[in-house]
Amino acid sequence: MLKLTPTVCKALEGSALFRNVGLESIEHRLEACNLLSLTAGQVLIDPQQSNDHLYIVIDGQLRVYLGGQDLPAQAILAPGDCAGELSLIDGQPPSALVIAAEPTDVVAISHNALWSLVDCSHAIARNLLAILAGRLRRNDLALVATQSQSLEFDQASTVDGLTGLHNRRWLADAFPRAMERCIRDGVPLCVVKVDIDRFKAFNERYGHLVGDTVLRGISSRIATSLRTQDLIARSGGEQFAILLPRTNTLDGLEIAQRIRAAVEQIRFSRGGNAIAENVTISCGVAPLRLGDTLDSLIAAADKALARAKAAGRNRVEVSAEE
């Protein structure tokens, strides 16, 4: 029987499946679910075995592999993220290997429990459809990207090994092409620079292993907060660069604020104990202006980021350049 502790409630309320759903209205149905505690390296979903549960991460982190552990992780799942929904619904073997990257707690929702929740809540039904649609859309985009790559393309050279995001090398190629399309189509574009606040001091206080966990968790949360057309890369250290096509200044500011708020809600732990401080980010937003290059656009976003830092951190500033 699942106990709705504050930690469990917070993760469930922040999950895509229970968005806009009051847990008190389905509490009696959630009792049929279970809380599983995984050790680091433990397999949660195996393509060689059937799966009849949907899992929601409560604490810790899962890694998703499509081609085995010898390849980079396809996705990193943080608290609130779901796994196993596709194989649970279609009854087919799982398409991915899902492993706990560290001690991780998940809520396991069985086939019968899931359909019971769907039957009693239209919102859960809509959310489940949105999760499946998002997965299909990501798979389609990944297929298109794969087909457009040269056979000689070395994926490892453009992917950051720690976070699974693209790196600066990929950024230098992909961002200018996206800028050219927006300029050609006469539509707006924004770049957002993101920096984790006081990350050096955090590393010194808690150690680099915890720091790496924070980088991965924040990377995952930022990526899942973006739209399908948006581009993101780890630009170095604790900084990320985001390109928002077809986005004006006000919309870019709104997206950056949403990302900042989403990161602020993450709770990290060390050795099973909650870390005694929130991890926050600051953001600088720069809209594309006539004559801008990628370097000048990123420089403008960096200046806005510096103002956000100077103004107290955990905030978003927009470029003031004319």
C-alpha cells in the first residue's frame, strides 16, 4: 500500500501524469500502488522481460538506454518523470533498458491501477495521452535527425557525457542553422543562457559526485521544460545555452521564468538525506536583432545573465542592448 508522504505527494503532483489533478480525489485508488526502492545499478525495465507497470520517479535518477549501456544514455529521468508507459499500454516488450543511476525511489502503478485512475479522472486520461504523444513526437524527431546525419557522424563528439545533452561543438553547428531559418522566414528568435547559482561553492560543500547529480537533474528538468522545436546544449561547466526559434522577447522571458521555477522545485539528496539548500539558476534572455551573429547574440545573453547574478540570482533578465 502506497503511503502519501510529503515527498511522494510532491513528486506525484509535479509529474506529467497527475498535472492539474488533486491527489485527495484519487487517494483511495493510489493505495493500490507500491513504492519501490532501487539500488544504484539496479535494472527497473529490461527489454528482455515484459513490463506491466508505469513508474514515476520520486527521488533519485533513472537512465534510459536504447542500445545497451555501452552507448550514451538516451534520457535521464528525474523526480516526477515517468517510465514504462508505452509497453504497459501496448502489451509489447519494452523498447529500452531503464537502470537506476543512484539509489532511487519510484512509485509503481500496475496495469489495473492505471486504468482505474483513468476511469475516475478525465484529467489523468488527457495527461496520459499527452505523455504518449510527447514520446512519439520525440521518437519521430530522433528518427529524422538520425536519417539526416552522415554515416561517419560520431555521436560521441557532439554529446556531453555527463548530462546527455549536446555540447558546444554541436551548438556551433546547429544554432547558426536555426538562426538562418528564422531570419529567412522573418520570424523572431531568442537565446537564453542559464547558469547554476553558486555551483562552485556547492561542489566544495557537498563534493563533486553530488555536484554531478545536480548537473544531471537540472539538465533533465530544463530539457523537459522546453518545446519540441527548442534547442539546448551544455555550453560549459554549469552553463547551458538554449535557442528558442519563432519566439519573441516576451515569450522568451516567460519560457526562461518557467525553467527557473521548475529547477527551483527540485530537491536533491546525499546519502538518502535531503540537501539543506535549494539549487537555483539564473537566466539571461537575448532576442535576435538585425545584424546579430551567434557570437553577438550569446554575448548579449551573457550580459543579461551577469545582471541576473548581480541582482541576487535565481532570476531572469532580458538583454538591454538596442
